[in-house]
Amino acid sequence: MKIGSRFRGPRLRTKLLLLALGVLALPYLSYLQLAEMERLLIQGQSNAQLLTAEGISTLFNDRQDLFNDLPVSLEDYETLFAHPIESPVRLDGGIEDWGEVETRMQRFGAEDGEVRDGSFSLVLGERGGYLYGFMTILDDLRIYREPSSLRLDNADHVRLSFIRTDGDEGRATITLPRPGVTTAYRMQEDWRYAETGAPAKQIQGYVTETGTGYDVEFRLPLSLLGSRRYFGVAFADVDAETGEMRSLTQTLPTAGKESFNLVILRSPELLNIIEGLGYSGSRILIIDPERRVRAETGSHTIAGEPRDESDWVYKIGEWIRRFSSTVPEAGTVEEVIDASLEGGPIALPRVLENGVEIITAAYPIVSEDAVLGTVLVEQNMDEILAFQYQAIERVMLVSALILLFVFLALFAFSARLAWRIRNLRREAAAAIDEYGRLRTLSLKAERGAGDEIGDLSRSVSNVLTRLHQHNTFLENMPRTLRHEINNPLNTLSTSLQHLEHESPSGASKYLASAKRGVMLIGSIVQNLADAANLEESLQAEELEVIDMQQFLERYVGNLKATQKHREIVFRGVSHPLLARIADFRVEQLLDKIIDNAVDFHHAGSPIKVQLDDYGDSLQITVANRGPVLPTADGQSLFESMVSHRGPQSRLHFGLGLYVVRVIAEYHGGSVRAANLADGSGVAIMVRLPLVSSVAANEELRAARSS
């Protein structure tokens, strides 16, 4: 078999659709060209923004004093940095709304790099005059506080230490009564009991339970802390059996100023310098070597009237940019800061979580050989590229509309073409029935069309006409052969009879063999002629209503008289079954089936004839014990010139059961063959429609009156 001979390829409509889709891709290719121009503009703006960051960094070069402007020496304290939080924070035990701050957590309680039970990670944030804290605590056994207990240290809790504005030491405990809202109390010096029974409503929090411990989110007003922001956090892990504290993990230093950490907020002097350098759509940040934001000014938000998102041009442009954005998937802002603090300037575009596209440029602040920090300039790209985006959207819109029209036209053309071809295929397939007989001599679909499909329709019609002429020739050939062969056969038969009388007795066996041969030839010619003329002769038959129960009883009775050496069994019904038939043709049908059953049945086994009532139809079944049918040959038996008798039966040309099918279909019925359920033989079943008794009586009265 030739390689690829089974592969037919896509259909014509599919090919046209692929072509249309290829044409529709042209606007996208045009956009890619414009996107390359956008990339160049972004690159130019990145370079300009990097120059801006470099200019700002020169203001802070060799200014160590600006980064050490705290009221005390940092060497005396462990520092906790309060990172600025940009968006509103909801106390719900989750850190998702903290923005980029959540990536700056510090770990406390790890020994030699190993995290132990009771340790925690902490991050502090500052927004709107509040100090926020988020703790992820590792605790294998969680002990919640009983609400009825007066002691507050016999369950897991969080301790807050700070210096109040009056200079006195402040202590507060965040109790964990259950997952949900926490309750805080001002504590006595021994951390066992609250100073008063009333909760400290200024300190709010929320705790959630995790698979490894707790997540605690809390906040307190910065006004509680003194001007120097002394503050400390600790987690007390309590033993479940004894109720005593098992471990205390804290942020507080162990020597020197052993009571507090130092909370570092923004640097006022740095903020004063950069405050006047900001512009619309930009944000400037000064970050120290510990990656803490020391000063910030500006915002990504652009002042002015926002774009109308209901504008259809804007919607199409946003949809196109969503699938072909030129902003690369850059690294995080932490990676930008790390690269800058290592001494290298960097600028790249980024996409924020809210979908805002910005350019981030960072330039280091240096002093001799040390890096004091970095200047981070973030610029919103919407204002820079607004005009270009509008031009891109309009060009893409016009191109898309034009090519969409072309696409729809091609789609309509392909659908019309496919519809015409399907109609032509349907009519061509219906021109020949399942038995190979012609139903029509020409096709009507597309015959008057002037294109290639019309040519195809006319060509198929010519083929059908010539095929009809050939079939007519084949149908008339048996009649012609019978006429032409019968004359010499009659002469030959007469001559053999004379020879039989004149020849000696020794030649009689040869004469008998010759006479049998002549009879076989005559039988073959007669069978061929009968099969060829059957459908034509059936049209002249008159149908009448007959009781099939009585009809089969008489037929089987006559059959038993002629087939005395074979056992034939009949089983009918107890009531009349009326059918409109030509009795001679139905007898011919039954003769063919009985002959077939006699030829194939096992010697000594009965041939069974059965009549069944199926409501609107009757079924005549002739069954015999003998060879079974191959699985796929049940219906092919009833086609012309099909026989399964084997090469030894040369007399049979497969016309008997073909005659059965033609007669059954003429009466509005059907015929089928099947193996018996036990596999011991074959049954041939003829189904014929019944006539109701009312219709039969009316027909009889009409016949009598005429």
C-alpha cells in the first residue's frame, strides 16, 4: 500500500477557513511591528529615568550623616524597621494586603540556622499613624487561653514591650482565646496578671491557626511609643500539662540595652531633600543598605481625567495588549534593589499586581568605596505611551475591521461552496440504491451552474445515463439469450431423442448425460430470464386480501404431499391474519426459501415453518438444522448473483434468495437471515404488513358491489 494513501487531507471548507485565519493574522503582525517601536520608546525612557536616578543620587553621595540621623547610636540597639505600607490593611490574619512588605520578614529564635519550636518570623509596617505587625509562629502544640482564667501567662501569648510617651515602661499581652479576634491587656511587671480588668482597646489583633502554629496580625497607634520608638516583641510558648512557660522567643537584645529594640521609621531630612523632585506618575524612594525605605515621595497614580474604559477603541486596544504586551516579565523590585546595592545601575519595565506598567530605575549612592544606599525611581508608563497606544489601537482597529470583512466574506463563500458540494454529493449518492440499481438518469443539483461544480454535475449525469444504457442492456440480455439459446436447445433435444431410439443400448448412458446437460442449460437460462423480468412482471400482479393462516396451512399441506421423504413442521396462530398479497408470488417466495432449506438441512432433521403475529405485521419463519451463516453474510445472501453453496454447486447462481427479497419488498415487507440461537442452523424470516379487519371488510364489500 502506498504510504499516505489513507490520508485525505482537510476538507475544502477547512482549507478556506485556514486561509481566512491566515489573512486575519495580518493585523497582529502589524501590531508586532508597532510593538517593536514601543519597545524602543520604553528603552529610551528607561535610559532617561536612569539618568534622573543618577542625578538624585549625586545629592546624597558622601553624606553618611543623612543615613545615621537617628537620635541614638544604632550600635547600641537591635533595630526593627517599620516598612511603609501603601494600601489599606485589614486585620484578618492574612498578609496578602501588605503588598511587597510581606517579603521582608525577619526570623527570631533560630539557633545555628535551625528553626526551633516557639520561634517566629516578624515584619513591621507603618501606615496612617499606626504600627502594624505580622507574626508567623512555629508551635507544635497550640494552647489557647480559657476565658475564665485570670492569669494570662498560662496559655500561649504575645508580649509587647515599649516606652510610653511619659517615659515609663509599657507592657501589653495579646492573648489568644481562640482563632479570630484577639484581646490585649496592659500587664503588671511579672507578666502574670493584667493591670486592670479592662482590655487595651488601642491594641487590636487577629489570629489564625496554621498547620505548624499561628499567624498573628496586630496594630497599635504610634502615639503609644515614645519619640525614640523603643519597642520589643516576644512569644511565650506554654507547656500544656503544667501551664508554665516552656520557652520565650523575643526580638529584644540580650546585653546592653536589654529591654527594647529600636523601631526605625523614615528619615525626615532625606524626605525634605527629595520631596520637591517628584513629578506626575512617578515615585522616588531612598533605600539604605538594609533595604529599608528611608524616604519616599510621589505616587504611581497619574493626576488628570482617567480614560473612559467603556470606549470601544480602548477595549479593543486593551484586549490586544493583553495578548501581546511588550512589557517583559522582569524580576521583582527586590532583585532591582539588590543589583543596585551591589554597585550597578539598572533600569527595567515591570508590571505591578494591579496591572499598572511602570519603569523602575535604581542608581547606587556611594561614599568612597562603600554603598550608602540606592535611589529608586518608578515611573508610570501610561502617560508616556498614551499617544502611541491610541495610534496603535486605531491602526489595529481599522485593519481588523477590513480583514474581518474579508474573513466573513471568505467564510460565507466557503459555507456556500461546501453546501453546494454536499447537495451534489447527497443527490449523487441517492442516484443508486443499496442494491446497485439506478434510481435516476441525471442530477438536478447544480446542473445549470457555470462553474466547476456545474461541470461536475453534468459529467456525473452523463455517467448515469451511460450506466443506465449498460444496465438496460444487461437486463435484456437474459431474455435475448433465452430466445437465441432455446432454438438450438430444442433442436439438440429432438436430435438426442432420435439418437436414443436409433443408437445401440451401450450408448444410452452417454445420451442420458447429454440430455441432463441440455436440461441444465435450459434451467439456467430460464432462471436468468425470470430474475431479469421479475420486477417488471410484479407490476402487473393484482393484490387481494388473504388469510395467511389458512394460506400457509394449505401450502404446507401440499408441500408435505410432494416432499414425503422429508419432515416438515408447521406452527401457526389461532386467529386469522389478513394480508394484501399476490398469492402466486408469495408461493414462489416460499418455494425459493423451502428449496434453500432442503438443500442445506441435515438429513433426518425437520424443516420448520412458523407464522407469528406482531400487531401491525406478520412474520413467516423457515428454519432448518444445518451449516450456519458467517457473521457478515446475513444480508448479502439476498443480493443478486450471491451464493454460498461452494464451487461444487455450479447450477446455482444466487438468484433464489434474490427473488425472495424482491417479492417481499414489492409487498411492503422485508426479509432477513440469521443463525439459530443454539448455533445449530439457519432461519429465514419474511415480514409482511397486516391489513385490519375493518379495511378488509370494506374492500370485500366494494369488490362484491362492483
